Amino acid sequence: MKTKKLTLFFLLIIGALLISACTGQPLTNNFPGLTADAERAYISTGSFIYAVDVQNGRQVWSYPESADNEFLYFANPVLTEDGQLLIGSAGTNHAFISLDPATGNEKWAEPFSGAKGAWVASPLVFNDTIYAPNTDGYLYVLDLNGNQVSTPIEIGGALWSAPVTDGTYIYLNSLDHHFHILNPNTNQLADPIDLGGAAPGSPTVGNDGVYAGSFSSDVKFIAPNGRNDVIASASDWIWGAPAFDNETLYYADLSGNIFSLDLKTNRQNWDSLQPDGPVTASLLVVGDQIYVATEAGSFIALDRDGKIVWEKTPGGKIYTTPVLSNDLILVAPYQAEFALAAYDADGKQAWTFTPNK
Amino acid sequence: MWELIIVQPLTNLLLWIYDVLGHGPHMFGLAIILFTVLIKLVTWPLNASQVKGAQAMQELQNDKEWQDIQKKYAKDREKLAQEQMRIYREKGINPFASCLPTLIQFPIIIGLYQSIIRALSVTPLDMLKLARTVYPFQNVENIIPLNSTFLWMDLGRPESIQILGFGLPTLAVIVALTTWMQTKLTMPATSNPNDQTAQMTRMMSIYMPLMLGWFSLTFASGISVYFIISNILGIVQYAATGRANWRNLIPGASKQTSPAKK
């Protein structure tokens, strides 16, 4: 009978393990975050943050030394003028940390650990103050040493995107379907503006106001005084922040449509452009080219007329917004053979980066 | 295929119930409870046949032929097992019937876990998966993000209540307790302490609560809500037949009344 008991016990254990395995990925999983300066690219891909030399694609440092599942990093790291690299953990430990961009060493005496939720969004650094939005619905206000300088500002809804500023006000989108305007001098919020749907991406600052897309599939223009209008629509959810370039606003939707809105005439510059699969990343405008990264894994350069100049498939899926470093466009695919690839304006791949084992 | 047959319908059902309930605070917890009731209704015939099977097992203990072979082949386990299987076949009894509903729950549990995580969308990647999961008729733009608060819990995360600095996993304890109660209540009385089926069921009454308790400790608390409601409904369903063996819940009580011990 002992054998039967053991058999049953082990069958149940195997069943438990199978269920654990079948439940798939870890509780928290996401596509990578990316930022860059003229020397290095910084990529957050789960347990690790890597610094990569943009000249040759070689790893400069990684943080931390060994993986700890309590700490997971997916937000775009943010560089400050005083030489910090800021990022929060989306793992079960909600630490918000500061690293030395040159070495990867921690800079603060201890991480900020006052948030109740995961850090999915990047912070905004404005007037030597860190405005860090958290999924617990609060905007945390810290000094550059990681100390809270005011009580957290309750926004409402999970905050997944970085705030932006026009130099006077701070603007941020929330998953609570609203757009919020904060006066940084008083930390007072204006009345929230209904976007009609959750807004996982950042708003974009234009000449006289801010542009915000949402899951309502509309793009709204919002003036600093709160006046707002729907100026354009898409055919599906708008995820990434619109890209503002002089008098044109570029945006995309989850059906893979790419739009170019003439802000003077409020007309679309092209009729229909749907190159290859859903787009969550913001479009990147550099010179005369518009760079599009799609979930299907395509990295596409368009000209201003919407014609495809070149198209590359680095592998994997691309959800992360590409960034510019010197003359290179950096792309961070998800579930690809490498974590980062660099392309020049002609579409020639300069290097790829795979983390050291 | 798994996605199409299990995860997508379950997620949409959950979202639909949540939308009907008004998608406010605590409503996702209520949606899980209503979802569990629906699943129980759908699997009612299966559970009913399990109840019948358990009853047949109980009646078998008093069957003269059954008792005879227990005595006759007491020292020949192989022959005893063969004879028992013969009687099972002749009487149309499935000796594992009491385990089947629990085992059949497994795909639902896995699907529900994936659906809850998908619906709550704690990361942008989850939200993207959700966007592809919802059926066109769902008014999902209005209802997401879902409010994951239910009573004191965040349904997307494992539950614990902080007491004196320690996290007490309340739901995991309740899940283990209700699972144990359900298994014990449906456990057939036996006059033979060497009855292998009864011993297997006794082992299940130990391992199943531990296993489901461990799941509750590890996974999103929405799963624990499902386990608890499912267990309670299972107990109610069995009690409604009038055959629930309540004495099994009292440690030692069943042994005292066991004829074999007299």
C-alpha cells in the first residue's frame, strides 16, 4: 500500500507541476524598455538592465549581478542631466532605483520603496524633481536623491506611461480613461479630461498644446487650459504616443494603420497605409524618414509621402519604441535571438547585441 | 487550439459577466463567483454521476460477495485486486469516480487562471493579449482596465492578510479546509481498513487540500475565490442527496463507528 500511496503522491505532484507549467509565463512579463544617449544604449529586459556601447554593440555593464525574480525591469530607463539612470521594478518588489549610467552601480543610499504597485511607466525629470507614475494610481514626487518631497499625488487608475511637460505644466495619461494636467508649482491637478478609453501611452507635446491617443481610437488635442477636441481618429486602439513633427502628427493603431495628420488642414496626408501588423510602439521621426516597428517583427522606414523606403525583419516581435543614438536607430525586439539591433538611415544593420551569459 | 477553445471563451465570459454587473469595484470578484456557479451548473451531470458512483461504492461495502472476497483473498493482493475489478465491472462502478470531477476541473483551473491574468492585464503585454482575445461584440473599450479589487484582495495577486507583521494566507487556508471537507464528505464509509479504493480516497483527502492550498498560496487570488465557491457548491450538491457523511469531518468518529473496528 505504501507504494500506492507514493505513486498517488507523485502523480499529484506531477499534476501540480504540470498545472504550474501550463499556466505559462511568470506573473509579470513584458516587452523591453529602451533609452540611449550618445555613448550607450540602456535596455531593461526583465531581471536585468544592460548598458550597450552604441559604437560597437558590446555590453558595458549589466545590473544586478544575479537575477532576483522579485525585481523585474521593463520600463524605459530615464537619464537625468546630473548623471543618473532611473528605473522602477515591475516585480513583486516595487523598488525605484538610480544607477550610474557609466558603471551600473547604484547611486542612492537606498531605493525608493514607497509605492504600492509595479513600475511600468518611466518617470519625468523636471526642475530637478522626479515625477514617477506608478500602477497604484499615484504620481510620486522625489528629489534627485530619491527622497519624497511631497505627498504622492493621487491620479486614479494605473499609470503606464511617462508624463511629459511643456515647461509649465506636467501632462499624463492614465488607464482610468482620463488625461491629467498637473501644476508642478502647487502640485494641483486640473479637472481630468475624458479620453473615452484607457490610455497606455504617453501624450505628446506640440506647439500650443498636447496630443493624446487612447483605446477610444481618437486623437485629442488638449490645450493647457483644458480645452480639448477630437482632431483625428484611427480604426483601432491607439497605443503609442503620437509623434509630433512641425505641422504633422504621426500615429498608428493596433490594426496596423499608420496615419499622417496635417495639423494645419486637419487632413490625412495619405489615404491608407497598413504595412505589416499591429503597432504599439510610437513612430520615430528622424530627418525625412518615419520609422515604424510592428508586432509582426518588421522595422520599416517610410518617407514623408508614406512610401516604404526599406523594411527589415530583425526577428521576434517589436513593441518597444525605437530610439535614436548618434546616426543609428536602435530597435529592441521581444523574444528574438538578440536584445538590440542598430540600423543606419539606409537600413544597414550596424550591429546586434546579445547579453553576455 | 487551447487558446481558442478554453482561454478565449472563458475570458470573454468573465468580461461579459463583469460588464453586466456594472464593472465597478468588487465586481470582478462577483464575476468570478457567478462564473463558478455557471461552471458548476454546466458540470452538474458529471458531478451527479460522481455522487452516484460514490453511493455505489458505499453500498458495495455491505455487499456480501465484496466482503467475502476481502476475506478470501486477504493475503493475495493481486487476486484481490482482480476480483475487485471484476465486481466493479459487473456492477458498472467506476472506482475512480470520486476523483474524476476534481481531475476534470484541472483544465478549467488552468484556463481560468490564464483568463484572470489576461483580463486583469497587469502589464502592457497582457493588455495586448487581451485585445486579441475579446470577441467583437464585447464593449471592451469601456470596461478595461478591470478593477481587480475584491473585498480586501487584489484578485490578480496571491492573497495574504498582514497580522503583526506576518502575511497570513487566509484564502489558501480556506481553500485547503473546504477541499478537505468536500473530499471527506464524499468519502465512502468502508468496513475494510485494507480497501485499496478507500485508502486511495483517504490519500486524496490529504494531498488534494495541500495541493490546492499551495496553488492558492502561489497564484492569483481570483483562483482561490473559484476554488472556495466551487468547493462550497460541491458540498451543497452532495449534501442535497442526503448521503453526505458528516461524521467524517470529526477526527476519529468514522473509525469508532466502523464495523471492522468493533
